Amino acid sequence: MATRRVVLRFPQQLIDEPIISTTIKTYDLDFNILRAEITPASEGLMVIEFSGQDKPLNDAIRHLKKTGVKVEPIGLDVVRNEGRCTECGACITICPTAALYIDLESRHVYFDSEKCIACELCVPVCPSRAMELTF
Ligand code: SF4
Ligand code: SF4
């Protein structure tokens, strides 16, 4: 069983289509919607976790892309403004996936975008406003 967390962007003409439910059924996947912003007059955005067997999971992602949905790795949409980060460490304990962590030897605070699930918890706790959303 594999899991894949991705950001899906739906162009306006696809917003009313049952793309996700069809994809889930066709490729026998489980899913968990982490965030969704869909307004009829503009692009739709969904942060979603798919679970399933490797091949069907990859086929489902390919299928989504073919239908016109833009599929992005999840970490691309939360970034750390390195110029603003003071490495104060206030974000470390609140991050549920340890995407923000401290190297105990060097005392540097790092951001691993591959682990980030875009939960946004770090955004309000950062005193320097270094964590930025690019949705
Ligand atoms: S809270 Fe903000 S300034 Fe402090 S370490 Fe985290 S990202 Fe950097
Ligand atoms: S958005 Fe959530 S998962 Fe990503 S770095 Fe911030 S607290 Fe961690």
C-alpha cells in the first residue's frame, strides 16, 4: 500500500465534473481530502491524500493529468522565506510531520518540503512571517 499527497488544481471547466469520485472508483483507491477551495467562478484547488497499490496510484495520477487537472507535489505550495527566518524554532513543535526540524548539532532549523502536508499550522506561529502559502 502506498500513499501520495498532492495538490490538484481544477480548471474552471472541470469544477462540476465528478473527477475525483470516478478516479477513486476506477483505480480502487482510498482518499482523504486535507483541504479544498472550489468556487464556481474560478479555479478549484484540493489538497488530497490518495492510498492504494503502486500501479493503480500512478495510473490514477496520469489519468487526472490527462483530464486536464494540474497535479503538483504537495510541498511546493508552502515555502519558507529564508531571508525572513531567524531560526527561532517556534514552528518545530507545532509541525505534525517534522517537516520543520532542528539539527541538534548545528542548531539550524530546516524545512523539508517533501514532508510538508500544507496544514498551515506553522504560518501563524512564525513571528517573522517566514512560512508562506503560495496557493
Ligand atoms: S518560526 Fe519562523 S522564524 Fe522561527 S524557525 Fe520557524 S520559520 Fe524560522
Ligand atoms: S504547513 Fe504544516 S506540515 Fe508544512 S511545515 Fe507548516 S506545520 Fe509543517
